[in-house]
Amino acid sequence: MATDWLGSVVSINCGLTLGVYQGEVASVDQARQTISLRQPYHNGIRCPVPEVTFSATDIKELKFLDIQNSANKTSVGQGAATEPSSMPSGHGGQNNRSAHPHSTSNNTAPVTILRRAPAGVSNSRGPTQATPKKNAVRNGGAGGPMRPKDDECFGDGTDEGLDTDFDFEGNLALFDKAAVFSQIDGGVRHGNRARPRSTPNERTPSRYRHDENILEGKPVVYRQITVPQHGGKEYCTDSGLVVPSVSYELHKRLLAAAERQGLSLERRLEMTGVCSSQMALTLLGGPNRLTPKNVHQRPTVALLCGPHVQGAQGISCGRHLANHEVEVILFLPNFVKMQESVTNELNLYSKTNSKQVASIKDLPASPVDLVINCLDCHENPLLREQSWYQSAADWANQNRAPVLSIDPPVSGQHQAIEAKWTLSLGLPLPLAESEGRVYLCDIGIPKLVFQEVGISYHSPFGCKFVIPLHSA
């Protein structure tokens, strides 16, 4: 009798551990109480093996999804249990479509279902009588075939193509590798040679490299700044633009012309303070260091300033750093009389509640994060001989912290404080190699002011206010 159910599509629920399987009955072994399914699906996914065998002890529930040769199932031997084919309502929904379109919802023929033997009883089947499922009036009206929702959505015959293997060899033969590689080689050769200017009768090439323009542009001019007299050294930017150096006399004339046109010393100090503080914040770590979650280790900056314009520039930088939650320690020796620009900047700095010291002994003995050097002056090189200058230079060299020098003067002597970075204003001076890496900041001098002192100027800054310079 077990052979009568071969070919039927069933759903076997093996509990939460093993899951739900669907497939076609391949064999039924009554002696071993096992059932085998061919082309099985496990929880709606096709199994990689062609056949799976189940023991009766593992089966929690067995349902018929479709019965082959239902006409032959109408007469069943005595003692057999009868139950109509039923559609499970929660297991393997995507495989609940009928494999035989002739089966209808009017299927009321009695069928025999293999039951799991209860505990203590071997090979016994209890008769159970179940009522047939009611006809659903949908998709065709009363008496029409009842189609499951998944069958309405996905349709039939979606699994037949899974049995066929992909023909890799045949599809690879369709790929003409020689022709494709010849096109690639031709494109590379085309990209390596310069494209000549085409005449109207010539056809424009159809392919361009990623760094080529379709429209032919003007050649790039890298020397966009010319000075009336050579400063002795040239620099270049990251984009290749040439930035010549200028002598201190020409740089002084340029700043004086800017002041006559309205770019006062106060404006220049503020612009220098903003640019230098932005560079210092980047050197301190930028967004990786200055975050709300990192307030327990704020960076410390020691600011060494003298009683001159360069010192006022440093004090302005320290004020902006303090506004950005940087711990600033300003060293400025006590003088009876200082320039007005230094006094004004010092008054603004005092409003930040940052520390100011006049003695080297009050500077921290442990290394700080950054030292900003503004001790030197363009006009008075004799400051280096004073005791406070030498003490500050010795402290900076012994602190082992990196040094940023702002607007240092040009001198043939060795610098007292070895700088890692140097920031120049407007146009660079011919600095020595010992000044470290040179950076240039834009202090807002208009183009016509450069022309007033004989400099042909085009801004090399692009979208930035501070750019690095390299020795040409």
C-alpha cells in the first residue's frame, strides 16, 4: 500500500530543530518506518542533495500538498485512515503551489496518510476521519479552482531551469578575447601619445582617457607670478605653480602699499592670526584631536612672543587657539613700553582667561604639543643678544616639542630655535633650508596692490588660505 503514495508531493514538519521539508515521495519503508523525498526543499530553499530520508520518530506532522493519480486513490483497503489533501497555512509557503493542474478544491476522495507510530506501539495506524476543506469562492467564482496566493504571484514552472547546468565552455567561446584585448592595447597606445590638433576633415577620436578633456583648452601657465627683481629662491605649490621669493625690502613696500589702500595693520594681524591658528589646529590633530569626547586631553601650545609686530601676530594666533579650546601659555617678557599693536592684542588675549607668563621658569617643564615661535623681528636682529631671548630659545630646544615659526626674518646666522614648519605672509622670503617646511598664507592683499609695486600676481591659493611650498 505504501507504493500507492509514490510521486505524491508532501510537506513534513520535523519541529523547530530540523524545520519543514517539502518534496516528492520517492520511497516508503514500512519495516524501518522511514520515508524518502526526492528533490527536497528545506524551509523553502532547495536542498543540495537529490534525496532526503526521514524517520517516523522525527516527523511531527505530515501533509499532502498534491496526490498523484488521485483517481486511483478513491478505493483504499479496509482499516486505512481517510483524510483529504490539505494545504498547510504556515510552512513552506513559497512551495505550496500545485504541481498538477487537474487537482481541484473538490477533492473529497479518502486517502491514506502514514502516521508516526505512537510511543509503545510499533507499526500501528489509527483511523482518522477529517472533513474536506471548504471551497473558496475566489479567482474564478464558485466551484472554480482554488489557487494559493503564492501560485497567483509566482506562477508555475519556476523550478525547471534550476536543474540545468550553466554551459561555461560554450559561453566562453562566444567571447572574442583577441578582439577585446586589441581594442584595449589600441586605447593604451592612443593615450600614451600626444593628440595632435585635428583638421576639419579629420574625425575626432571617440575615446578619451580619464584625465583628458573633450574640448581642447588653453595650455596651463605655471609661472603666473613675476617679480621685478629675483629674490634668490623659487618655490612651487602642490599643483605645480611657481611662487618666487621676494626680498624683505620689496615685501615691506608691498605691506606699506596695502596699508595705504586700507589694509591696516590691525586687519593684517587678524588675518595672520586666523591663518596661523588654522595651521596650528591642523598640526595638533584637527578633528581627530579636538572633539567633545576628547576634552580630558586638550592640546597645550606654548607661545613665545617678543615686543614687536611679529609678537603681536603670535598673540593674535594664541587668542584664536584659546577660542578653540586649546590650552595656550603665552610667554612675553615685561617691558616698560611696547608697541600699540602688541598692547591691543594682549588686551584681547587676556579676555580668554589663558595663561600669560613673563619668566621662563613659569613655562611647563614637560613637553607641550606645539611651540609657536614669534621671538624674532625683521627690524631689530639685536634681540637675540638679550638674556630673555636666549633663555626662551634654550627652553624651546630642550622641550623637544615641534616648533612652528611665524614670519621669521631672513638672516645669514643660524636660527636660535630650530623650526619644523615656517609660515610666510603673502609672498615668501628666501628662507634657508634649516627653517623647515615652508607654508604660505593669504593675508588678503588685492591684486592691484601687487601691481602697484611691480608684481604681476595671480593667486596660487585656490580654495585654501594656507598652502605648502616646495623648493623648486
